[in-house]
Amino acid sequence: MTAGDVWCDVCRRVIEDGRQVRGEVPDSSAVYVYDLGFDGRRFVTACSKEHLTVLRERYDRRPFVDEELWVGKIARVLDENHDALRVDRLAEATGLTVPQVERALEWQNARFARWWNQQCGVPAALSL
Ligand SMILES: [Zn+2]
């Protein structure tokens, strides 16, 4: 395997030049640094139409969660701004509405609290 190799996301085999089959799947965990218009879509590569179908089926089973996408957009803005941002500024910078930012943060907090509970067995006391 060399740096320029492209491999199949299903069988992990290196795909010969020109043989790759590409597709696009909905994925609420996909956010991009440069192509913000592609947020929520993931680009996948397979060695054959059959393996592209396998990938589409995998992503079809994964729920598309709006809050997850919004958290990704918020995280992208926070990566660039190390100072704490107010919710209204965060909304402006992410292109989301204030209620969407608030819902996304609540969703992320709930997920973190669940994870913390599983790891430590004690409820996490979180506040925004
Ligand atoms: Zn394959």
C-alpha cells in the first residue's frame, strides 16, 4: 500500500486506478472544514457496486440525528475560536438558529452524562 492508494471501505482491499466506485450517503456525523455545503453527507469508496450497496445499507441503518450534525458544526466553530462564545454568536457562526444550538448542546450533554454514568457509575453534574 502506498500513500496514493485508494481502498475499499468494505473489504479494505486496495482498488486499482479507475476501478473505484464512489457514492454519497447521509451521515449526521460528517462535517467538513472547507466544504461546509457537504455537511451531513459522507463520501464513500468501494471496489464494486456490490460493496457500494453494502456501504449504503450500513449508513441506512445508522440513524441521522440532526443534533449530532449541529454539534459537529458547533465543534468546528469552537475549534477556530478558543474564546468562549455566547449562544447567539455560536448560532451566527454555525448558520444554525439559537434553539438548534441549545438543542444540540443539550443532546451532547445528555450523551456525555450517559457515557460518564457508564464509565464511572455516578451521575455527572453538568451545566452549560
Ligand atoms: Zn470491496
